[in-house]
Amino acid sequence: MARTLSARDITILKKLAPEWEGADCSESGTAYRSILPPVANHYATDAADFRRRCERLTAEELADLLALIDAGEESLCCLRQDYFTELYGMTAAVLGDDAAAALLTAYRTADDCFI
């Protein structure tokens, strides 16, 4: 389900991609509707860079993102597998195996891609 990013979402997006200038997506011309796909697809140079960016998040911010994923408000299907693997590993390290397992289930069942 696509959404309009909240002030909290924008704060997280800016933390993950400080070079983002708050403009619309350069490719589609529309506002971002998710956090992780734009970071992975427009700002991170590779999977390792994506992980470094995600490591900037506090445990609370990461948990907030996972709650959005669980609610169907944050897209995962636009993440390449190698990028997802980095997010999965970081989630296990920061929030534990149960959180990582829930994230994996969400990734496997994701069928809508909105950036």
C-alpha cells in the first residue's frame, strides 16, 4: 500500500540518504512512497553501502521500519536480494532472530512494489 511519507519517515530517509534533497524521484517525477527502495535503488552504490547506510539507524528507527513493513506500508519487493540480505543480517544483529524471521517472511510474500 503506497503512502505519503510522514515527518518521521522523512527524518529516517534523510538519515539513510543525506544527499537526498527532498525532491521527487528523479526517474518517475513523483514523491517517494517508501523509504528502503529509494535508498537501495537511487543512493546506495552497492549492497555493502546499503548496509552501512542502514547501520546509521537506531534500534528504535529500525523497529519503526519493521512495523511499517509488517503493516504493509513499507515496500520490500523492490529490494534486490543482496540488499535484502544485508538488511536481514543487520536486523538479526540489532533486533534479534525473531525480528529477522518476520522480515524474511514479509520479503518472501511481498508482491507490490512502490517507491
